[in-house]
Amino acid sequence: MTNCSNNLFLRQRAIVVSIYLDYLLAVLSCVNSMSVTKLLILMFLSKSIESHGSELLNGRYSKHLIERATCAVSGSYESFLYELQYSVEAIEIAGDGGFIAIEGALACLTNEGRAQNCRTNNPFIPKLINEVASLDDKYVLSEMRSEER
């Protein structure tokens, strides 16, 4: 019985990590490269936004997207920290698989990663990604922490 439970756990983990791998490639497809810090945050925000949706994320407003996104996701900084393990594992798999290259603190999309053609379904997310790409890592992380509930 324990072996069956362990197999189920491993399958569930593989599914969750594969979802994060899709978000990783989708985020990088918008900007080609960004810091790993911002990438981890954007993977979490993208997954949360697409999973839960939000009325705050309509196209009427174009300023302060990071603040709107962190307010809108149903989750907290603790959720981000918990899900971080899956994001990191997805980055490791993507690197080992040749989908991304890690150069210093930057993750860069490779031609193989670009060929996967992963995209987000919510039109707000590419706007968020482009805004976050131009911001300082410390600022983005502080915005994530400021929404701690």
C-alpha cells in the first residue's frame, strides 16, 4: 500500500512541476530573458492569475500592474514560498532539457524552449511580464512581500 501511495505522490508532483514548466516557458517567451528572482515571482503570479482569475485584471488600467497582480491573486507570500519548490524544480528540468540557459542570475530562453510555443491565456499576463522585466529585483520581491496577509 505504501508503494502505491508513493507512486501517486510522484505522479502528482510531476504534474504540478510540468504546469510550472509551462509557465516558465510562457513567461520567458514574452521577454526571452530575465532574472531568476523575477522569473520565480512571475511564474507564481501567472499560475495564480490563470487559475483563479480576477476582476481587477481587466484592460482598463495600465499602471501599477505588479501591485494589482499581487493584490488580485488568491494566495499570500506563504503560498509563494510553498510553491517555490515546484518553480525551482521546473527551472532545473528546463535547464537540463535545454529549454533555458542560466547565465549568472539570468534565465534565458533557448531556441528549443522557444519551439515549445508556450503562451499564457490571460492577456493581462504579458503586460505584467513586460512591466516586471524593467523593474529592480528588490522592488518586485518587496511588492510580493507587501501583500503578505
